[in-house]
Amino acid sequence: MKYYAYDEFKKDTVALLKKIETQNYDAIVGIARGGLMLSHALSEALSIRNVQTLRTELYDDSVKRKEFLLHDNTAFKDERRVLVVDDIADSGETFLKVMQHLRAKYPDIEFVSVALFYKESSVYEPTFWVNEATEWIEFFWERDFK
């Protein structure tokens, strides 16, 4: 298990920003809960106030559920390009299902995926990511506030 500290998060967020900042985005969708910290950081850096959420449930702690749950709170009208943010594409199932769902619900919007980590065995590779995951990641927001 790898502990992912705030200082690493800060450095990696800056690296992600260098990859995505040259493009214009109208909104951010944070996948709750893992993508919320990064969504907030990106929204501040990119001056995007339109931050919305989806809540998914695929894991209970480190145990994968049998059933995937998706609770959608998004509402878009004039947006054209939207960042979809999560902490990791581990199995990739969450990203895959979320991206399919959003593209079906809003076919005229371009959704661009962003993550801190990507695992090579994932069924979905985010458009932008900075680290390859080779073990289970324990993020500072999962440990430091307990």
C-alpha cells in the first residue's frame, strides 16, 4: 500500500494543470468521493465555478461491490467542454460507466477525463493522468482526517 501525501498531491495537480490548462473548459464534474479534492483544486486553478458532482459506489473500503451505483446530480445547458475528475482509474469501471452515462445524457458536450493515477490494467484510460498505480493507493484525505 502506498501512502499519497498532500505534497505529492500538490505537485501532481500542478503537473495535471500543465497538461490541461491550455484548453478551455466550461465546468467540472467531480466523481464523489475520490475526485472531489482534485476537482476543487482544479476549479480554483482554472477559475471554474461550475463544479458539479456524481456519486458512485463501486468499493467499500478496498472491497469491490457486486453492484455499481451511480447517483447523478449534474445539470448542463450551454456547456461545451467539461472535465470529469476522479482520483484514480484503478479497475477503470467507474470512469467507463460515468463517461458512458454523461455522453449518453449530454451528447452535445465533450467530456474530458482527468485522474491523478492510472493503472495499466484499467479498462479505461483517462485523457489526462500523471502517475501509474502499481499498488493500492491510500490518499491523504482518506487517512489524515481520521
